[in-house]
Amino acid sequence: MQGTEAAERLMESFAERTGLADGGDPRRRYLWTDACALEAFLALHRRTGLRIHLDRAVRTAELVHQVLGRHRPDDGRTGWISGLDEAAGLLRPTAGGLRIGKPLPERARGVPYDERLEWDRDGQYFHYLTRWMHALHALGQATGAPGWDSLAADLAHGTCAAFVHEPFVGGTKRIHWKMSIDRIRPLVRSMGHLDPLDGFVALAEIQSSLDAHEPAWSFLQVHVADLRRICWDIPAWTTVDPLSLGGLLSETSRLACLVAQGRHPNEPILERLAHDARRSLDSFAGADTLDRSIETRLAFRELGLAIGLQAVVPAHDAVQHHRDRFGDTWAVSALLAHLEAMVRHTALIARIEETWLDPDAQDTPAWQAHLDINAVMLALSLVSSVVPVPGPAAGIGPGLRSAP
């Protein structure tokens, strides 16, 4: 239980800083951090059964929609970024997407691109939006309230319609990495390495929770097909970055679990994803990355790897128990071989967690500069292992409580 207690302390401090508990600033919202926080609260609820963690997960979702679903206070525009009126926006807060939550306003029309400044400028990131879709889906699973998946589907449809495009007529579709708050202008046209996979798995996950007769199921089917084609066009998924590697492990594992559970048809690309994830993990484990000075390392990037690694074990077990859902004998054997090889690297999880649990590591400028995301991802890693899942806590759906 030591890991659970440490995670609770980290998340309590985060709640106090960001207005999820009494005090703090509820406007201190950042989409990626809040998605991880929501998932950490849900994991704590599964581990402890304490209602406060589920309530804070719901509170996180409400505040994100209230703050990041609206224009910035320093923007000349007001109201919901979707352009909906107040009442309609309350019902569909994700219809226009969600801002990143960066400290600076978005780059205005006609302002030259500056790579350094762009990191601090607001807008919308495709991969942050897909992470939030996953968080909303997880919240729907935990509460049993279908409204959260409806909001995720609304977000998915609008996001793909805005970000996925043909660079030229008849060309392979691509995904803009970053767009303006109103999703009219691309701010960074290049495609993130994992963006199509993030989107493909997130939408497949949401679609699996919907009835095939619902309109949302049909339009998600179109987007899923687009994202699948983009994924097949990627020549290699290998990466040397620990955060990207963690994402590759997570998405591969989630897709495998969806297939194993019968919620999604078999995807032949799974073997290639697992192959490249294995190669990347072998390379990372053979390097000296975790031996470098703590002052030169970024906790959240390493913790992303720890979180992704924890998804591999249940994915391996799911494939092992449902071999008939993964194609012929050769395909299943190849997939299991890759997963088994990755499971052998799970000792890295404890090594990474122990490093960043050290008070001296948390006192470094690098930790403090990214305090919220570091703390939240450490907490999420500490409680990400598979535990018995209680039944859904009914009645906590979107729009049932007001958020300031």
C-alpha cells in the first residue's frame, strides 16, 4: 500500500494547487496533465474504494470543460470555443474541442512562426485531445454514466473533422499537430509520430461503447477507417524517446485488450506495433538514459514509459487467454513473443518510480519546473497496476453538477 499512499499524497497536493480541493486556482488547467490526473483519481478509487477519488475525477472533467472549453480571459472572444450559446455549450462542452492551456495566447494571423515561442502558445493539440477522449471513456466506464462517452464521441468527431486532411487531392491523409483555438488555422502542420495511432485507438475504444445503431457509431466508423489507413502508411513506429515509447506501449496494449475482449475486430497491424515497441524498448534498456544525472532528466517523460510498461502485462495475458481472436497460429505466436520480451523489461518500472519518489529528486529545478505533470504522472504510475475493479458508481454523469 506504500505506493497507494504516496499517490494519494501527490494527488491531494495537486488537488489543493489546482482548485479540485478547497483553495487553489480552479483555472489552473492543462489538458494533458488533467487527463492523467483524472485517470490517477480513477485508479485510486479502484484501489481504495474511497468516493472522494471518483468525485475528484468528475470534478476534473467538469473544470476542464468549463475552463478549456471556453475562450481565454485575455482573448477578445468570449464564451464557448465551439461558438455555441451558453445553454447549448453546457450540454456539449467538447463540441469545439479543448484548449491546451498554455500560458501565452495563440499565435495570431500573420505572426511568423517561432519554434521556441510556439511551445508556450495556446491552441489545440491533436494528441492532447485524444488523451482526453480516453480519459472521458474511462470516466464513463467507472461511473456507468453514458454521457461521458457521448462527450468523448462529440470531441472525436469534431477533432478528426478539423485535424485530419488531404495535403493534396487524392493524397494520403495526414493530421495537423496543432491548430488554432477555433480549429480553422493549422499552427503546426507536421504530424506527430504517434498521432494516428493515438487517434485510432481512442476512437475504436469510444466506438466500442456505443450502440451500432447510434449516429455517433457511424461517423466514428468513418474516422476510424481514415486513421487506420494513416497508421498503415507509417513505415516504422520505433522511437528513442521514453514518453513516446510509453505511448506506443500503452496504445498497442489497449488495442490488444480491445480485440481480446471482443470489443473490436482483430487488427493485423498489432504485430508490427508490438515488433517496433519491442525493438524500441530493447534499445532503451541497453542505453544509459537512466544512469544520467538527475538534473538533466525529465521525470514526466520517464514516467510515461513506466505507465506504458504496466499496460503490457495485462495485454499479454489477454492475448494468451483469447488466442483465437488474433488470427492464425503464426500471427498469435509472433504477437505473444513480442509481448513476452517486453514483459521482461518491467523491472524498469520500479527503477523509474524509486528515482522520482526520492525527495532530493523532487527538489531539483527540473522537477519543480514541471511540478503538476511530474506529480500526476508519478501518482498514475504508482497506481497503474491491474487491481480488482468494483462495479460502476452510478449516477455521476456530465452536467449533473455545476462547476464554477
